[in-house]
Amino acid sequence: MDIPALNSLALQSLLCLFNPKDNLFSEGVTFNEQGLWRAKACRRRSIVALLGLQRLAKSGGIHPFDLTAIREVLLRDTSWVQGVGDLGLLTWLIAECIPERLHGLFNEFNFEKILETCPDSREAHTSGLALFLAGISHAQMVHGNSTPDLTDVALDTYHLLLENQGHCGIFGCAAFRGVLQRVPCRRFGTFSDQIYAIYGLTTFAKAFQVQEPLEPALLCASSMRALQGEMGEWWFLYDKQSCRVAKRYPVFSWHQDGIAPLGLLALEEATGESFQESIQRGLAWITGANELGNDLRNWDRGVIWDSIGPRRRASSYWEAALKLVNLSSLVSSNRLSIRRELRPDHFGWLLYAFGQVGLPNEASALTPPSRPTNAMQAGCS
């Protein structure tokens, strides 16, 4: 895999997603027979894009974005922060980019009480808790003793997160204590739940200099490695009760080249356990070693497509239902298609995982769009 070329495609994809009018990234862009459809700006996904671009910039990679201006738009209004996951991402961004403003963040949000007040923490959402744990861990690493004492809230978040983990290491989506109707959320977890948990636990161990969180992180990573598809697929949904894949599709590119490397490389660095083979197999799936034999890197448009999934999206729900009653349901390749969509967090996570490798020399020729209409034509034509 040519990682600098992959980074270049990620950068060009972000050009396509950028909306100069809002100075933020769109939630997504979809290509269809009628042309291109752009969603509204999304602050949460813009933060992930900014994290990746910041990592690329530190490597010396040249990019056309004004990171300071985008960051100021994100920090001007924090009313979009609706849960601990959102706050975790915001804390992570400030810790990495402008750590001197962490004190203002701690004054604005009551970190000591946040787990009691946010819906995603009260319901113990795995992804939200994991991102929050990662955020406060990054804050701890850059400021140490000069920040408020984050030990108690970090430990509380850690224990809440572990309550969602099954005996084989797989995390359910959420706890929803006492709500019988939400049993599926307690039993099943997405791939992003697993990787965010791995990254959050690993970063927590590093920031607070404790070894205990690495054990559940390794247990989860080992299960993911064992359940990885023959072609390197990181499947969509997992059953923590039976330790099996619950739903295969869609398989997302941002899992393959973004968050899987994000979590597994961090855990590899912390423990010495190698996940290189699994990471490389996941990347090979992007380049054409997949069910359709198609490269998801579109060099003409300069983008990486979103996923491979059923042509009729309802069929994937049937697969999950059949799994619940222990029946086998395979989706044949002639019922699969490439989803020609883009989302900024995909490319943000990709650059965060691999941005330090840099860009090929010709990538320095990229130029910023001058206005919204040109942005679509320049980045997506």
C-alpha cells in the first residue's frame, strides 16, 4: 500500500467536502445519476477532519486549508455539544491543537458532573464513553498537573465502559440499564464501538500510567482479529454473547483505512503486540482485494468511496434478524454495490492514523477552492 498516495486521496476528498461559505466540512457528499448532493455542515465530523489535517501538517505535508480559521468556527459556538462523545472530541482537538485553551474548556463544561447529565453517558454508550475517555486522556498528556484533576472522571468513565464488555472482549453498543426493550443494544456492538473502546482504553493507560486498561483492549483487539473476514473485512456488527459476527454489511472504507489503523496502531505501540498483518489486509480490501474486485480509490475524481453494501439496504436488516435465530445468511456479490458517498470523518481518521507518513511530492500542487460551487467542481468533478 502506497500510504502517501492514500493520504493524498484523503486530502483531495476533504477538498470535495469542504464548504468555504461555512468554513466547515459537510456532513457528507453523495454521487448519483442526477449528479452530486451535499449535506449541511457538521461540526462533529469537522473536528475529526481537523484532527487528521493537524497530524498531516505536523509531518510537513502541504495542504490548502486554513486550520486556524476552521478551528475558530468550531470553538465560537459549542452549543452543538450534546453528549460526552462530542465533548471528548472537542477536548481531544483542543489538547492537540491549542492546549493553552484547555482551561477555558474546563471552565465552560463541568467535567466532574458530565457523566451524570449527558444522555449518552447515562445510557452508557460505548462510543461516547470511549471518545470522552480518549479526550480527557489527551488533555492529561499535554497538561499533566496543570489541568484540573481528571483522575476520578477518567476512572468512572473507564468502569462504565468495561460494563459493556463481554467475556470474549466484544463491547455492546450501550447499557440502557433496566430497559428490557434495549436488549439488542446491550448485546450487539458495531465495529466503531470496538475500535473507539480500544483506542480510549489504550490512551487512558498511557496518559495515567496504568497497565490494567491494556488487558481489555487487547482482549477486544484479539477478538476483532479473529473475526476479520477472509478478504480483510472489518464487519459491521458483532454479538458479544456468542462472540460472532452478527451483521456483515455494509463494510465501510473508514473502518478499513481509518479507525482500524487508529486503534490497532496505538495498541501495538503500547503493548508490542503486532497487528500489522490485520491492518494490511484491511487496507488491501480498499485497493480491490474485496468481494467485488473493485478498487474503492477513484483516481479520476480523487476520492475514496464510502463502502460496499447490499444494493437494497433492507436486506442487511434481514441478515441481522436471521443471525438472532442462528440461521446462516450470506450476501452474494451480485447483490452488493459500492456506495459512492464521502464523509469527512473517514478522511480525518485516515490522516490521523497515517498523516505522519506525509504526502507524495505532487500533492503539494493542490490548491483551495475559491467559492462553494467551484469547491464541488474542483474536488469532485
